[in-house]
Amino acid sequence: MSEQSSGSHQDVYTHGHSESVLRSHTSRTAENSAAYLVPHLRHGLRVLDVGAGPGTITTDFARLVAPGEVLGLDRSPEVVASATALAAGAHLQNLTFDTGDIYNLDFPADTFDVVHAHQVLQHLTDPVNALQEMRRVAKPGGIVAVRDADFHGMFWYPELPELDEWMALYQQVARHNQAEPDAGRRLVHWARAAGFTDITPSSANWLYATAEQRAWLSGVWAERTVGSAFAEQAVAYGLADTAELERISAGWRSWGASEDGWFSMPNAEIITRA
């Protein structure tokens, strides 16, 4: 995702597309990020993945539904180009990527068997409108599947003040962008507001507690805190200065070095029927 004006919508992507962000996103697979949806996928289904990012989850979908067509959309041409290269390397003839707008999907109604969005609604100024558009392009009885984290539901140990500062700052930046960082707990509410009545909720955690997991997460967020769109926005909005960001970044590295470190990220999920 990226900043985009679409009709009355203007969304600013809090994370941006720095190398550290893309490194985080390319770690996602259908197994670790869409396990709730996988049992519903079968060969021959036509799937739309909205906000596909670097395309790693989308690529897994293409394998699971082949020869069914899978299309991944993202608003960033650079990210689409990266995902297209991934698809070419995977030699999947049923997978394509393109730019697109979640508020104005360029497809006729009743086109897809499955419409999916992972960690997308939390960044939108109008998630209900987005869900309505996802529902429009899903076939009658088809699936609209959404998964989003809930930032205030995250917890960690040791309870370092720098990570408390990080959470407070992230909430401020995201809300300045008119987004909802605590999206997970609101998914059912948004789906009902979008007109869905057949809604199956679930949840799953990402847990970072081994030495390898801690090193990865702390490294990613230490870099993102000082060198990403999030950092740039925090400074531009007058919410933090460079020294504060550097202190938070150091706190992330301190957490990662803790042998008893624990970080849990809750994700809410819904399977809805169009």
C-alpha cells in the first residue's frame, strides 16, 4: 500500500516500503498468515488477493488452487514489480499481479470465488467501504476473508519502557493517518456494517520467543523505527524526534538480546460469505 487519493478516500500507508518492511512482509506464507483460509481453498477456484504486497501469500494460494486463476493487487507499482518477479521465478502460470484500488476494484460483480486481504483494513480510512467492494466482486456464496493484527492486544516481556513508547507512538502515527491500528477486534463490527451476515471469526498469534525469532523481530523493528515511512511520518507530524526514535530502536535491540524475551502479536480473522 502507499498514499493514494481515490474519490473521497486518501489513505497513507503507515509502514511504507522500506527494505526492513519488505523483509518483514516476505516472511509471510499461507501457512503462517492465512491458515484459517487454507481449508477453504481447492483446485480450480478463482482468487483475488487485495493488498498482496510482495506476493508470498498470494504465491502459495496459486499453488493451492491451480489451475484456478489467482490475481494479486497492490497500490505500489514497485511492490507489484517485485511480486511479478517472484511469480516468474515460481513458474506459476495461474498467477499474476497488478496495481489496483481496494475501493474501486476493476472487475465486474460476482467475479471471484475467494477475495482475501491480509493486514490491509487496519491501514484504511474506510474499511467498511473496502469490505463492501470486496463483497461486490465475490461470487454469490463466495468467501471474503480478512486478517488483521490488533496492536493494543500485543504484549511482551521484559516490559521495557522503550517498547511502551513504541506502542504509543505507533498508535499516534496510525491514527494521525486516520487508520485503525487496533483493527483486529473490529473486524466483525466492520463486516456487519458492510452487510455481511454469515461471519465466522477466529484468531491466531504470531509468537516471537526463541533466540532466532527475537533477533529477527527486534532487528526488523529497530530498523523500521529509524528508517521507514513510520519514522518519517512520526517526525513530520511532530510526534517524535530523531533522538526519541533512536532510543526506541535501541530498546528493540535490548529486548531482542534478552534470553527470556517474549512478544505476542494477536491476529483476528473472519471468513464471510457474500
